[in-house]
Amino acid sequence: MNSPYVSCRAGAISRRSLLRGIGAMVALPFLECMTPVFARSAVQEAPARMLLISNNLGVLPKPFFPEGVGRDYQLSPYLSVLAEFRNEFTVFSGLSHPGVVGGHSTENCFLTAARGPTKSGFRNQISLDQFAAERLGQATRFTTLNLGVNIDKANRSLSWTRDGVLLPAEDSAAALFRKMFIQGNAETVQRQIRKLEERGSILDALLEDTRQFSRKLGSSDKARLDQYLTSIREVEERLQKASEWELKPKPSATQPPPDDIQDKKLFFEKLSLMLSMAQLALESDSTRIVTLMVDAFATPAFKLHPDQSTTDGYHNLSHHGQAVEKVKQLEDADRQQMRLLLHLLKNLADKPDGGRRLLDRTTILFGSNMGDANTHDNSNLPILLAGGGFNHGQHLAFKRDDNKPLSNLFVSMLQQMGVECESFGSSTGTVAMG
């Protein structure tokens, strides 16, 4: 994969001099050798990244949560799979979203913390990834990438706009690869730019109409309209950025395009593929924020091993009622997901990134909206945080009967990403990880 941080031994080179003979002011990406020597330290600083993963049926709580607290805790059966990275992750207990109850209906609220998902007139709110993207701006081709495994696109997503609109998840690895690495020909690029310009002209007309209309409104309606106009201006800015990125060359891939896995029964293969695509997106700097929703609820009976399938769909298994055979299959499935997480941590630890490891610059959140799917319990959520430069290697335990807001951890993650904020969702502060 071509690194976005390119080193040149020559002295500072004028961007104009390099482009003069090419005749295309937007064809060449900005290289470090075009920066004066005294300014290069800032360019070399690798950006912070974030990968947010949720399985909407969670894991079995007993084998997940460890005994003991602080740095001397005992690894649980599931966490033992990650033993070699013990000092690279923190496990939490006693975290949840206040007022986010209602069993499976909470799956869309994992990154939003929107209260009352089962109440009449419920409206979701902005998700953690979109909030971070708003504050950080568009420094990459994609501000965020929203991925899914076996996802019910029409009804489920981790990613939601400020207006509470679902952003569909991409479940095709091949389509994602094309978006990130396949450069369209000149005609295709111009066609896309024309589409963006057409959208921009519609917004221009809409802005003019609303300005004229606003003269007849009262003060409260004007305030609402001003908020609406601000949203339109933000869309205009995003369209402008999108046009600029259409003219920039995409990075080159060092591997062939992946083949999609259509069979929902190949659950672990699909999850492994999408985790590798998430890593590819981050290391190519196509984006710095990725969400991945593992839609276990929509997963039918699946392959546990090449010669063994589950006796039922994932959802029915999760309502095990302590049936020994169902619990055994779930434990097997949970351990395999831990092994895939281990593989991801190894890969990120092996990738250099601006003088450090990609793992050091990437915060990975693994968790669920379900504390215990068997009883539809949405408290004491299974939460694991890895990488990102945090002070890891501990079990931070809060009260099981009086949970701390999970959004407190979200605020700490945002601040680690460089987002200046003091609150998000239902937060009451931050989580100290010193």
C-alpha cells in the first residue's frame, strides 16, 4: 500500500515546478519534499484513527468479564485469547447508556446514546463517528466509512446523522475496494463532478428561496430556519470537498480486489474480510474513522467450523435459557470473534505509521448494546478498548447496579482523537485511564 507520508531526500521542491511540465494542477498529491525543511515535523506526525466494532447480540457475559480490578486482574476465558496484548487493551465493566433500554431496539443507539428507543416518536441522534468527523473536518477522501456484516441495511446501522437519519452500511468488500482504489477514467470523473455541481446549484436556489421566505417569519421561526440554513451551508462545504477529492488520484493497492462472500452462513469469513477491509481503509489513509456493525440478529444458522454448523440462527442461540448445547455453541462463536480481534491487533501492531505502529495511532472499540442477550439486558455492556495510545493493561470496573455512562468513555476517545469537546450523548465527564 502506498503510504500517504512520502519522504524525499532532496531539498524543498516547489509544487508549481513539478506540475509545470505536467499541466495538471490537481494530478499530484502533496508530497513531503514540497514542504520546507523547518515545517516537516508537523507533516510527519501520523493522524489519530478510530475503529468502532459492535456485535448487536453481544457475548456471553460470564466468560468475558474478568475477576479482579486494576492492573492485577485475572484474564477471563475470552480475554485469555488476547493475552499477548494484555498491556495493549483495557476491559470495562459497569458501563451502559442511561435510558437506552428495550432489548434489541437499542442496537442503533450503541454509538448515539439516544434515550428511549422504544418510546413513541423516538428519534435517534448523531453517532460518535459522525460527531468526530464533523469536528475534525474532511482531511481524507472519506470522512468516515460505515461497514456491516450480514447487515439489515434498511433497519440497522452504527452510523447516524445529526438529524437522526440512518447511514446505510457497506457490506460489499469488492464495492468498498473500488471506492477506495479504482480510479475512474476522465469521463467518469467529470460525470461525477457534474452531478456534484448539480446538487450544489439546487442548494444555491434553495438558499435564495429560504432567505426571501425568512423576511416574513417571526423570531422563533427565524431561529429554526437559521439552523436549517447552517445545515445547508455545511452540505455545500462537503460537496465542494467531494469535488476536490474527485480530481485527486486514489492510492494504489498492493493486493488484488477481494471477492465478496455472499453466503450469510460463512459468518466468520465475512467478519474477517470486513475487518481486513477496515484495516486497509485506515492504513491507506482513505479514512480515519471506521464503524463495523456485526448484525448477528440477521445471521441464520452458521458455520462454526468447516465440518460443523450451529443448530439454530444466532438470535435463537442467544436466547439459550442456559441450555448446555446452545451455550457451548455461543462460547465457540465468541472465542472465534476474539481470535479475529487478536489477528487485527497483530496486523495493526506490525504496520509502521509515522514512526510508530498503526496500533498506537488507532483506537479500537469492541462492544455491544447487549449486556446479556438471553435476558434482553442492556446494562453492564461488554466493552474493550485497544490501541490509540491510551494507558492500557487494566480492568476498570464500575458499579454493576449503578452503571457509569458509556458516553464518558466516548468523550475520552474523542479527546484522544484531537476533538475538542467536553460532552457527548449522556456523558457526565470522562473515564480516567491513568
